[in-house]
Amino acid sequence: MLGETQLTIFRVNAKRQDWKQAEKEVKKAIDYFEENIHTMCHASFATLELASLYITQKNLNKAESTLEKPIERCAELGSPELLARLFELLGGIKLKNEKIDEAAVHFSASAFFYLIANDQDKYREFLTLGIHLYGKFLESIGFEAVQFT
């Protein structure tokens, strides 16, 4: 319950663009969730929120390092939603760092996990994005891209 409250306060502060306070609140939420084995999945999702906050602030190195903990937990939790969101964020970081080929791979992985989670809209969105970005990457290294009509 306390973790959910802290997440709500985090979201309010993030909307207000009070980044420092938002970061403080989401870290409290993570701490509360990590206290109980039954809320570890919530801790991972809160960690993804923290990484998103860092991406919003263009602090990509901090965002990427923040994502290391959920990566470690993914094998234990077996949550396709968590994996989908994790690869979505990693793809966004790679895209902002202009690593188009790596972004394409991460977005495609995200699509795969959204498919497993039975979220057809997100699956199509990220599969299309991954294919589009990989096409741009191939063009950038001299390959002719396939034109879809």
C-alpha cells in the first residue's frame, strides 16, 4: 500500500516536472516494494518508471544503468509485460543515442513480449517500429531498403 502511495506521489511530481522530488518518491516506492517478496514485480515496474524519468531528463547513462536491476529480476519473475516494457525502454535509450540497429533489435524484442502478454496493439506498434528502424539502418550502410506499399 505504501509503495502504491509513493508511486502516485511520484506521478504527480513528474507531471509537475519536479524531477528531483519525483525521483525521491519513486525510489521510496521501490524500497517499499522490495521489502516483500510478493511485490518484487511492482518494484521492477517502479524501477522502469525511474528509468523513464531519467530518459525524460535526457540522462541516458543513468537510465540504462537503472535498468540493470530489472534485467536481473526478469528471469525470476517471468513477467512478459515487464520484459516488454524493459525492452521498450532500452530501445528508446538506443534510439536517443542514435544506435538505430540496436534500437530496432530492442523494439522487436519488446514486440515479441507484448505478443506473449497478448497486447496486440503494442505488439504491432513495436514490431512495425523495429522493422522500420532496421530498414533505416540498412539504408544507412548502403543496402537497398524494401519498399512496402
